[in-house]
Amino acid sequence: MPIFLLLLLIPLIEVGTFVVVGQYIGLAPTLLLTLLTAILGTALLRHQGLRTILRIRSDLESGRMPARNLADGALIAVAGVMLLTPGFVTDTLGFLLFVPAVRGRIWQFVLSRVDLRVVGTQSYGSSSYQSTRRGPDGETVVDLDEGEFEVHEIDPDRNRPR
């Protein structure tokens, strides 16, 4: 239900903002300002998006996990969509997402809510890394790739592998 309300409220807020801004500066300047933010957003998306892709590539080539740069890339993509969406409120939020300090705060917030650890060695050629996290019931979950584990049938009488 909250997503439905959000999808309903955002267009209503945008329409109200258009009306208020249009009353102050007029219809033509309001439409031109909307077009200008879309053009500026596209340029920012291209510039920051390419820089982020290069940082991700550099991380991968040096064997580092590009988690932060991937998160930045996702937030930059969201910013681009918001700037291409007509409206002053979404444009403001989109421009804020282009600010590295704002993305850093969002990243810190996400990290405070997620328990994710990478264990073992990372090698992007022959084998991959393992990540350990907590499941919904607090149990430890280890993510493995195919070939890093074996499946054994359990002997129901002895409750261990046959």
C-alpha cells in the first residue's frame, strides 16, 4: 500500500509544483526550465555514469569488490531517471543523487541496515568469492557458486550424510 500512495502522491505533488511555479514565472519559462533540467540531467548522467563504470572496471581488474561503485552506479541511474521525469520535485531529488556526499550518506545508511561479509579470497578468473550473511531467522548463510559444494543424501536414521 505505501508504494501505491507514493505513486499517487508524486504526480500530484509535481502537478501542484508546476502550477505554483507557472504562476510565478509563466508557462513558457516553466516548460523551458523543465526541458533544461532534462538536458542537464542527461549530461550529468553521461559524465558521472562513465566515471563510475571506469571505477568499477578498475576495481574488478585489481581484484577488489566494487560494491560501493556499483551502488553509486545504481543511484546515478535513478538520478538520471528522475531528471528525465518531468517535474521539479523529482528533478531536485535527482540532482541531489548526483552529489557524491549524498550518495555516500545513502551508502552508509544501507550498510548500517545490512549484515554482509565477504570471506576467503577473491579471484575473478578461476574461482569466485564466498559471501556470508544472516538469513531472516538469524542463521548464517554462505553463498557458493556451482562447483564449490557437493550434495550428499542424508541418512534419516543417523541424520548425517550416507
